[in-house]
Amino acid sequence: MSETTAVAAESARPQDTAHIAGSPRILIIDDEAAIRESLDTLLTLEGFTVSMAGDGATGMDLISRNEFDLLLLDLALPGESGLDLLPRIIEMQPNLPVIMITAFGTVGNVVDAIRAGAENFVQKPWDNEKLLADIRTAIAKHRAEEEIIQLKRTLKQRYNFENIVGKSEPMLRLFDLIAQVAPSRSTVLLQGESGTGKELFAKAIHANSPRRDRPFVPVNTGAVPSELLESTLFGHVKGAFTSAISAKKGLFEVANGGTLFLDEIGTMGLDMQAKILRVLQDRRFMHLGGVQEIQVDVRIIAATNVNLQEAVRAGRFREDLFYRLNVICLELPPLRSRRQDIPLLAAHFLKFYGEENETGERVLSPEAMRVLMDYEWPGNVRELENAMERGVVLSTSKMITPELLPAQLTGNTYSATLLEHQPDASLFDLMEEIERRIIADRLERCHWNQTEAAEYFRIPLSTLNQKIKRLSVEVKKRTRD
């Protein structure tokens, strides 16, 4: 086999090599087969996924069709040199880190490569440990930059102030307060029922603050076992407890310069409350098992769905911590107190889940909208979101009718309406009427195609026909085949 044929065959290899999920992907562009094979062996043994090309054209083709975490690029390639290719590579993938490798490592070459955008420069023959260290450093930096870019994009697209849906009076007042609070350094306490969107509002405050480019770190303090919460928040030193085989940073350090969102803070034990109070007062803490104080600059946003003042009176929450947290308190209104926002929220979620599931446009029928407006929404916005997602997933046409909504919504509405108009009806009569309405709604939705309706209900056609006759459901002529 000629060298050209060998290179071409080897260049096709990336398409046949399985990528290990989560392993960094490295592309090698070098015209020397022995160099490619040596690097392939070294990097594969270290857990990297390796693709290779023997010339610049093949390498550029691979870059155009794949995402890589790092490129090892030979300076002296046949045809266009590595330095010639580098600007085009950076134009194609601006954030791809490139390490140049060459046997001719002059000062001029190094300067030219770095100026052109290379991350580093390695001379042949290389030291394996140093090369691996340089590769890991470059990949870690690349991934951190990608995460920051993604975080900014997410905050801008989904969590910015203007993306919180609502035009009711309670929401307009809340918007005014957030606009005033966000630019400050003050601690914020968000109070509201479960499902009112406390984390969404916390992200909106962070996204509109001077800390927007620093981390937003959420932690559900009620979901972390009490014995692990201290280590989670403050970190620990090696050997602090039996399973502490290495040192670990806590979330206060991770959030340094940014915002730490402490959700469900009302569930926190008294011992941990005392430690949180000290950090709020001094901005200092120690790792679990450590002796050195660490200073941090973190803005705290706390949230709770319990009445902290009642918890203080009952001795379950420290009064001094309550006043530290309660610098600025924002009350998030329950959905039932801002019914004017229900159509807006429903349309927002229908659009979002329609695009996510690629189902096309979905709208609520007037009957379905009445169901939403009459319901009390104990689960608040989260419950409405789940209902709209369900409607989108189960729908087969543009219109979402009441039977596609969760049973607790339609059941409450049907029974309330029936009781209002038939106060003396028996439970059996009410259940039959609800069943009659559900079947009629589905038949109308299916354009009176009884076979399609039976498939939807997952019952035999004969069973549906029996129910139609027994319940005296009015069946119209089919409007389509």
C-alpha cells in the first residue's frame, strides 16, 4: 500500500471509530504516519477519542463536519503549512484550542503560531507527561469558556427579565421591585407557594445584576441530607470524614463573585442556620475539617414556601438569620390571584413545547380555556406548565380540548358545573354525565370517526359503541374519512 493510499484510508477512520460519551475528542493533523500512530496510542490510553488526518485538506474536511475539543496541528504539512491553515481553522471553529507541533521550533515559528491563535507550541520529540498536561489544560480552558458562553446565552434567551410572563397587577408590581433590587448587593428573600417560579425569579435578579457574568449557583437545601449539607455548601479537606478521600470546594467558593440561590431554606436545621448566619455577617467560612478561613464575595438569594416568621415563633428558625435574610422580601403571587396571566402563560408553554416536540402550533379550545380559568391551581405555574406539556404531547391536531387536560382539572370543573345545574343528582348520574361529555368531546375532535376515538381511549370499537348507546351520546355524521 502506498503512503498516499495509507493516508486516505487512515483519514476515513474517524467515521468508523465509536466516540466514548464524555471523553474529549482530539484531532491530529500530521503528514508523518509514525507521529500519528505514536500520538494515537498515547492519547487513546489516556481516555481521549482520537481522529487523524494526514494532510490539511482532509483535516479541514473533518473539522467542518465534527466538533473537537482540541487540535494537534503539524507546522510543516505538504501543500499548505499548519500556519497557513490556522486562520481558516479558527474562522471555522473560533473556540477550538490548537497546539502546534513541529521539529523546527524556532522563536519565530513560536511567535507566529501564538499570534495566529495557537494555544501552545510543542517541539518534536516531545515529553509525554508535559504534552498530556498541556492538552488537559487547553481542554479544561476550552470547556470552561464554552460553559460561560452557554450560560450567558441561556440567561439571555430564557431567564432575562422580559421572559417572565405576566401582565397582571401583582406581577407588574413585582417587576418594578425586581428592577430596583437586581442592581444592588442586598440579600433577597423570595417567599411564595410551591410552583410559583422562585428559581426563575432568582435567575432574573442575577441576570439583571452586575454579577450577570459570574456564576449563578442554585442549591435545594431541603433535598440535600443534613449530614451532607455543610460539606456541599462549605467544602471539606481531605480526611474530614470517612469518605473524604480528597479535598472539595463548596458551593460558596463555586459562586464566588456571583449569586448563591438557597432554595427551601426554611427546611434547614438550626446548626446549619448558625453557620449560614456567620457567612452572611463576615463573608468568611472554613472548609469542613479545615482551619483556614476563606473569604468570598457572594450575593445570597434565599427562597421558601413556609412562613419563616411562624417558624421563628415555633423555634424552628433563628430570628437573627431571618432578619439577615429578610433585607428585601419579595412575595411571589400564587397563580389563582393573577388569573389574567393564565392565557399568556398557557400560550407561552404551548409554543415552547410545540417547538420542543416539533408538533406545530397548538391552541386551546374555548372549553379548555374555561377549565384553566376555573381551576384553583394548587401547584401554581409549574402545574400549568405540566398541563400544557401534556396537552401538546397527547394532541393529534391543532386544537387542545378539555379531555387532553389532566383529570384533576377537568374533573373539578365538570363536577362543579354539574352540581350547580343538577344539585339533586346521584353520584352515579354525575359520573355518567362526565363520561358522556368526555366521549362526545373526543368524537368531535376525531371528526366523529368512532374507530379513531376507540383507539384513543384504548378500548374495542364495540365497547365504545355500547357506551355511545347506553349514554345516549349524540353522534353526528363523519366530516372526513
